[in-house]
Amino acid sequence: MRALLSLAGVDVPAGVDAAVWDADGPPPPGVEDVEFYVPPYGRGPEGMSLLERMPRLRVLQTLSAGVEGVLGLVPDGVTLCNAKGVHDASTAELAVALMLAAQRDLPAYVQAQQAGRWTPTSTVGLADSTVLILGYGAIGEAVERRLAGFEVEVLRVARRARPGVAALEQLPELLPRADVVLVLVPLTAATRGLVDAQLLARMKDGALLVNVARGAVVDTGALLNELASRRLRAALDVTDPEPLPEGHPLWTAPGLLLTPHVGGGTAAMGPRARALVADQLARWAAGEPLRNVITGEY
């Protein structure tokens, strides 16, 4: 049983012959015998280009939670698994950090510090506000746990209703109640452009949109119109297009805080990714069901 991994230090079970390749330099010999493949994180086409050289491939394990860029490339008969759970903590941390930074206007204070100006102001804050989590899954739960001490009301929205969680169809009626709208839905055909001009128009004046999911879930043009009018504010870790090209109007849009898709980029990722891959390899070697299998309902 041969595996090709993109990260070193994984506890490989007995009976599995594993090599490591991080997309820097040529892949190791024996690619044609690989049955379990973990492509390099964030390297896109470079990692996926090996698939056509893996006729025996049976499992493709990504290190990202989102798999929208992989779905159309997975050969027939190959099981696709994502990295659900690996990025929950780091993404939740960034989501809350963006909320706090935007609500307390930290970018303005950074600019004032750089200019040597002492400019105390009163800001919005999070206490007594309502946060709507759009896409309430594992990361949404992690965000809510971190918000527990901030004295906020949380509204939860997911694809399907369940106790305490509203269905997506209820989103238009819930949006006017929210001071902060956090986008966490995966990018699918159903969610592409989901946050469009109509939904943005239903957000209350002065509300904050936070997107740590995928850029294409939000209609960029519609968001730019709202930002230009200064009716809404936003904090984005993801954009459409991405990477954001030089001169794009998002760079200079008023009321916008940008980070360069770093939701998963903390020291917690490595150990959690290694633990997931080790567990998946052990399951695969033992013939047990794999975790995080992506189906047609993704």
C-alpha cells in the first residue's frame, strides 16, 4: 500500500509505504503506484497535476476544508476526503478577530499610531450586538464558543433547519436583525453569489459583513456598491477574484478590512493535519470507513 503525503512527521501505520512531496522539486519515484494521496496545501494545480500519473489511486485526502477546486478533477472510483476539523479553531479565531478589529476600528488606530496621532474615539464594539452565522457547522460552532464571553446574541442559519438553527430560506427575514453577518458556507453551485445585492440590501445600516469562507459566495460588485455608499462595512479574509489583483477597487474601498486568506494559517494546522492524515491512513490500511468523505451533497 503506497501513499504520497505532502507533510512530514505523519505517524504512518505498518504496511503503508509513504513518501513525502511538497511540490518543491520533482515527485519521488513510484508515483504510478500511489493509492493514497495528500496533495500539498495551497499549491492548487501543482499538486493536482499528478493525478493523471496515478492509475491506482483510491483515496484523495485534501488538507483544506473547501474542495470546490478539486471536485471536477477527481477520477472515477477515487474517494475524496476533506480536512474538516483541521481549520476549525484557526478560522474561528480569525473570524472573531476580524469582528473585534472592525467593530473597535483597530485599523484606524494603527494608522493613527503610524502617523504619530493620539485620536481617542468611541466605537461600536461587540457587546449587546447580534451576530448571524451563515453556514452553521463545525466552524460556526467554534465561533459561537469563542463569542460566549462577548455578550452577543447569536442567530444560526444552515442549509437545513434543526433545533436552534434556521433554514437558509429564513435568511432574508433574519438579516435585518443582525449587526454582524458572518459567512461560513462552502462554495457550491447553490452558494456562489448567494450574498447578492438583494441580501446585502436587507442588512441593517452600519452592519458588518465578515467573510472567512470563499470569496465567490459574495457578489463583489454588490458589496463594493454598499461599501462605497458607506451603508455597510466588511471584513474579508477571502475575495473574488483571489489573489486580489493590484488596483482592484476592494483595496481602497471605505469601511473594509482585508486579510489575505489566512484563516487556516496558524501553528495549530500542522499537528491537526498530521493527526487527521495518520488516522485516515490507519483506517485505510485496516479497511475501515474513512472520515470526511465528500459526497454529491457537498
